[in-house]
Amino acid sequence: MKIFITVKSASSSKKYLNQRPLALPETIATLQELVEELIIQNVKAALASHEQGNIISFLTAKDTENQLATGKVGFQYTYGKEETDMEKALQEAESAFRDGLYRVFINDIEVMEYKETIKLAENDNLVFMRLTMLAGRLW
């Protein structure tokens, strides 16, 4: 099934957001299964990009233009090449949800519980909103 995913930050001053199509299995029934599937896909993609590794990196004019629109131009180089512990990543995602560090919306309806049953359909809009904790001192 194909859905569209948008990642937002509540503190971001950038207004540039786009939806990315994402293929998911039809068997996802809970928010926990959805988050786990997304983590597995992202870890596999990160490992694949580490293995490919270009010898010489360069940016075309079109790459530079596209990145300027997002506010950051770079070579997309990842400096930390340590292996990702899948079990730890899954535990941290659950802990972050329970601690209120991110929220999940499916077609503008918030999913409140990590083990809540969800219904995903073709072309649904999935939004992950990362919340930023403010820290400061009193004067």
C-alpha cells in the first residue's frame, strides 16, 4: 500500500515541507507496528547508503537548487558509521512516543496510544510531528 508521509517540527521556522510517498505492507494494524516498520525501512536504507559510499562526492546545479529550497546545502555525508542496534532503536522510538517527544497523525487525526489499532488505506496522509522541549533560565 502507498501512503504519504510528512515530517514536521513544531519549532521549525522553515515552511518548506513536502510529502514523500512510502510503500507499507497491508498487515500493519497498530501504531507500534507502523513505527517499527518505518524504523526498519530507515535503518536498512542507512546501511545501504553506507555500503554504496561514493569515492568522490559532487553537487550538480540542480542538486544545489533543490537543497537551497530546504535551507541547507551539503553532500549528505554521514559521519557516524557505527552500526545501528535495531532493538535499541525500536525501544527508543516507543520511549520517545510515551514521553511526548513526537506525535503521529493519520489524515489529521492524532493517534494517542502506542498500541492503538489504526486503519491505513491507500493514499492516506501520515504526519510525524517532532516536539521540541524548551529550556532556559529564569531571570
